[in-house]
Amino acid sequence: SGARYCYDRFPANVRTEEQEERRKAILAAASGALEYQSRHTP
């Protein structure tokens, strides 16, 4: 499934706290951008 694919590409044991923070920031920015787009499209 999609989750398995993500874990294969980004193994948890390779993640550092810094990478995790960056990933969260990117996810937040991406979801915010999507929300903004869907709210403002006609």
C-alpha cells in the first residue's frame, strides 16, 4: 500500500530529529497550500 511505499523510501531508522522536524514543516506547508488552493478556486 501507500504507507508501505513511504516506509520503504524513508526508513525510520535513518530519520533524525532534524529531518523529522523538516518533514513536518514541509507537510504542514503542503497541506496549507492545498487547503488555500481548494478554498480559492472557483
